[in-house]
Amino acid sequence: MADELRVNESSGLACWARAAVTGGTPRRAFMTALIVGPVLILINQWDALFSDSSFDWTKAILTIVVPYCVATVGACGARCGRRKAD
């Protein structure tokens, strides 16, 4: 059973894990979240920022985390998909 859970270095999961932390992926994903996140917060929390509604911190944090995850998944898919095609 432990052999089934072991990930081969050439497997898809290992490629994705490696791509998520190397090759500039974290920095690019962070920059994407830094640009896209505040814009989405402004859109999603407009009432809370400019009227008397309450600000939802959970939504604000997720609004920044989601673009980071999307950028990371996109970069990993591009890198690992390109490697698979070679």
C-alpha cells in the first residue's frame, strides 16, 4: 500500500509539485495576486469600503489567495504539459 502512495519523480504529481516551487512560479503568482487581489477586493467589498456595510476579512483574504492559486496552477500546467509533449 505504501508503494501505491509513493510518487515517482517523473510522475505528473511530482512535476506539478516541483513546478509550484521552482522556476519563478511563486514570485510570478505572488505578483499576480498583488495586482489582481486588490482590484477584486475593491469590486467585491465596494459597499463595505464606501458605505456602512461590514468588511468581510475572510472574503478579502480568499480574494487574494485565489489569484495566487490560479496563477500557480496555470504555470504548473504549462510547464508540466510542455514537458509531457516533449
